[in-house]
Amino acid sequence: MTDGIDVTQLRDQVIRPVLAALGLDGAAAEELLIGTILQESDGGHWLHQTGAGPAIGICQMEPATHDDLWRNYLDFRPALAAKVRSLRIADGAGIAAADEMAGNLYYAVAMARILYARVPDPLPPAGDVEAQAAYYKRWYNTAGGAASIGQYISHWHRAFS
């Protein structure tokens, strides 16, 4: 168990409905996003990267990554972009879209799923935590990032033990 949001509630109340709304659902995507959140924010414990880091929200996405996803992926997929945009609640309220990821779980999860949707490799299968950890490390955290495959697996087992 983490110090963050209950994993079952996170899956049932946030991740699953967001993925269904985007049309990018399935057990593999659910598990990868749960693992990402467990690793990145200790299950939703952190809403902004500690220290001087810029990462925001339960998925700890950097604003530059957020903006790149809009410029170089979503702007070329208007139907998907409209679905993601519909999950914003502060649109027009003077809150930058990237900053909304701190307070809007739906939007933060949607943007993480969009990052994974842009990846050319298929999602690892549901139930294969080791493959999910390697996929996360390669595509979300990157080779130079501080996270490790072992940490991801450890967070997963701690949450589901």
C-alpha cells in the first residue's frame, strides 16, 4: 500500500473512465498507468515534483512533454484532441493546460495515456509487470531518468501486497 490514493479507487474512478472516454482502454493500459502513477508520484502522494523539478500531477509529466504531445501528436488527431480537451475543467480559467495536471486527475491520466499512445511499440501485456516496468522506463522515464525498472516493480508489489 502506498501513501497515495487507493489503487482500486484510482483505477475504477479515474483511470478506467478516462481510458474509455479516449477510446484507448484495456487492461494493459490500465495496469501501465497504475504502475506509472505508483512510480512517479507514489500513487498520487505528490502533485508536483519535489525539489526544483518541473514535473506536474500524479503522472509527474513535465510541461515541455505535455506541450510537445499537443504540438506534435494531438494537433494532428483532432478527434482524439477533442476528447482530451473535454477532460479539462480549467480551460479559460487562466490556468495553463500543463498546470491543470496538478489538480485534475482525469487530465493528468489522459496526457500520460497519450504519451504511451504515441509510442510505436505496442503496450506490454496485462499481468506482465516486468515488461510494463521496462516499457515505462524506456518510453516514459527515459534512459537518463532517475527511476529504475526495479523501483517500478517494487512499487507495484508494495501496492498490491
